[in-house]
Amino acid sequence: MEGTIRLNKYLSDAGVCSRREADRLVEEGKVRVDGEIAVMGMQIRPGQKVVCDGKPVGEKEKPVFLIVNKPRGIVCTTSDKDHAENIVEFLNYPQRIYPVGRLDKDSEGLLLMTNQGDIVNKILRGGNAHEKEYAVAVNRPVTEEFLNQMCEGVRIEDLNVTTKPCRAWKTGSHTFHIVLTQGLNRQIRRMCRALDYHVMNLKRVRIMNLQLGTLKRGEYRELTEKELGDLMRMVEGSTNLPAREAAKVGKLTDPAKRERKTVNSGYQGKKNDRRSFDKDNNRKSFEKKNETGKVWKNVRQNGEKKPEKKAPASPESWKPGAPERKEHKIWTTRSRG
């Protein structure tokens, strides 16, 4: 409908949360529109009153971007089964903010938090290939073979996936740094486990251009103007669509692919058939291989009709000496009432 906006996008644009988080809040019944519990896919019209988790959603707030040094033992989700303290409660920031991505409970380090929902997926989507760097300590000496395997990609059986190539380098006898562009759940821990290593400590030290630096554990700071400007330039060409949808959009916007799709979309023939369209001569051609492999071609001017097929031979045109054709009558029986 004209003038309306999807509820999850409305909440994201208002700085409440990301679209995915908005969908979760709607499913949990924590969003109301004009006093009624909202439903998934709901459209919001101008003037409607939206309340999320008991708080009215108003005009878009001033953008907030924070770098946080998350301590171990703090979770990044509000739906933790163990009811551990989450990062939002831990910071107790005066404005509603949420983390960009996650660090698991046993990990620490750099966490970006914001109230700008649109930037979240642009940073997190694996297809955008934005870097995240980690400092890792393991229980065994770090070898060249181990680093090479980590860089080339590790098969993770329980996810039925092989990790993408990455960069890793040794920093100590039992420590190394690794740079990922993927975002698989507990990816580094799974990769190490697959190679018979156990992670003793995991700390994120960088997201794209943002460095943890000397920020103390449990503290946070705002991004500088330069950091924010560089970050916005880096995500400018990124998509917030899932990989499959982004790939479809890319195909439709690629002129070469769109041209090929237009030419070939009208025919789906047999494996040995080929159809093409010669734009320069305005001619269509059709080739077909018969069972003996011989190729015959029919080329005609665009717009010409196909030659009419000859009528089947009549009895008068049968070849002399051909066996006489017999007519068979079909008898039907009707059941007597």
C-alpha cells in the first residue's frame, strides 16, 4: 500500500533494533500497534502508534555508534537460556542500542553497538566480505601445518561446510591471529576443534577499520568522526540482502547476463538442439542433430512463417505394391437395463 512501511523496517529505521530482531520481538508478542498485538508482515501507516517492549517508538533518534570491550561471561542476546547478563543490561546505555553481530559468552573483545538498524546486515553479510580479526590462544603449539590448514579452509562436519580461505599468522608459541570474512556460529572454535586444537582464549581485536586498541575490559567509547566516515564509505557498496537474494539482484542488474537471459528465455529444447538470434541480420536460426549426428539447419527471415506440413498420403497416393490397409471396426456393447 502506498505510504505504508513494513513493521520490521519501521522499527529498524527508528533505531529500535535490526529487522531480524524486530521479527523476533513481533513473534514474542512484544510489539503493539494502536494497542493491538502486532503480527508478522504488518504494514504501518503514518499516524499509527507503535509500542515495542513497553516503550513508544517515535521519531528516529540521534545515531549512536559505540566500540565496546565485551568481557567474558556476558552474552550478546536477550534470549539466553541460562539467563546470563546480556550486553545491553551490562552497559545500561541511556538510548536503546544493540550489538552488530555477536561474541559468544566465553569470548571477549571488540563489539560494535548502534541504534542504526540498516548498517547491521551490511556489516554482517558474509557476501560483503568485511574483515574481522581475532587473537586466539590454544592448548598446543601453533605449527605451520596448522596455520596452512586454517588459511586454506577447514571442513566442519556438524555444519556440513568447509570454511572460506582466510589469513592467519603466528604471534607466539601457543597464540595466533586470524582474519575472517565469514560469520559462522563459533567458527574459530569449530575450526580448531576439527584440527584437534582447543581454544583457551578468544578475543576480537578489529572489525573492518575499527580497532579495539587500549580500551579496557568492560568500557566503551564513541567512534571518532574519521572512524565513522571510513566505516560508512566501506559499507556504501554493501548489500543488506541475504546472499541468495543479493545474487538474484546482481544477475538482473548485470547488462550482459540480462541480455543473455532475454535471448534464451523463449526456448527450452532438447539437449542436442540449439537456437540463436542474429541481431545484425535480423535472422533466426535453428539447428538440430538427428540420431546419426547429421546437422540440418533451417534459416528464415524474422517474421516469415514456417512452411506448411504436407497432408498425409491418401489411399490413391499409396505406392504400388504396398500392402492393402484394412479398416477395423470397433464394436461396442451396451449393458441392457
